[in-house]
Amino acid sequence: MTVTRMLARPMLASVFVVGGVSALKNAEAHAVAARPVTDKVVPLAQKAMPQLPIPTDATTLVRINAAAQILAGAALATGRAPRLSASVLAATLLPTTAARHRFWEESDPTAKADQRVHFAKNLSMLGGLLLAGVDTDGKPGLAWRARRAAKDAKREGRQLAKAARNEAKLAKAHLS
């Protein structure tokens, strides 16, 4: 792991651990803000995945989201499954942002500006998490390996075709 990754991952993860702990401590207050989002998302999730027991209580969903942020944040900070943990954090950031930073609903210009800044901050963190989610730490990823295998197979196929043509020419010359 490079020094940059060793420093950047805990820095990126810190806001999620702190925010997750705060949400666990104040789950009821966070649930009030989350309710407009959960009331819309839960029925869609239940319809899309009827076999899963999806909680409907906003407080429970806030606690689940907070626990996911704490666990994934700790994993990212320590470098354990960094791509997976960054992806989990990105997934938890979406409902958090939609619930807590609804600047489009604010009527007070100062509050609206403040919420817009927080929304943009979360959007930038989402970008960092997406980058962390695809960071292979200098090692080839699955997509690169697949492209490389296809390229190698194509090159080998051309070489085999050339060898077969040469063998055919030799066989023809031998028969003549």
C-alpha cells in the first residue's frame, strides 16, 4: 500500500465513522429527517425484492445505515476490503444525502445555501468513494485481466493461423 492510500483511506473514512456514531446516538432525530426518503424508498425496495425482510421503521433503517457506515468506514480506514467498503459507503451516502441535505425544499436563503454546500460536499465524497471503489492498489483488476486474456488469445490465434498456413505450404510443396 502506498503512503497516499495509507493516509487517504482513513481520512475519507473518518467522516463516515463519526457520522455513523452520531446517527446511532441520535437515531430518532435522524429518523425524522430520513422519513420522507424511507417512505418513498422502502415500498420500492419491497416491490423489487419481496423475498427480503426490509424494515419499514425509519429509526431502524437509520441504525442499519449507521452501522454500515461505521463498519465499512473502519474497514476502509484499516485497508480491509477497501474496494468493497468504499462501495458500501457510497451506497449509504445516497440515502443519507437525500434525507439530510434537501436544499431544494428550503425556503430560507441562508439555510438553502448551507444545505447546498453540504449536498455538494457529499457529492464530492461520493466521487472519492467511487474512485476508491475501483482502485486496485496498483494490481491488475478483473477487467484489465479479461482484456489482457482476450488480447493474448487473439495474438495466439494469429500465430497459430500463420503456423498452419506455413505447414500447409510445406505439405503442398512436399506433395508436388
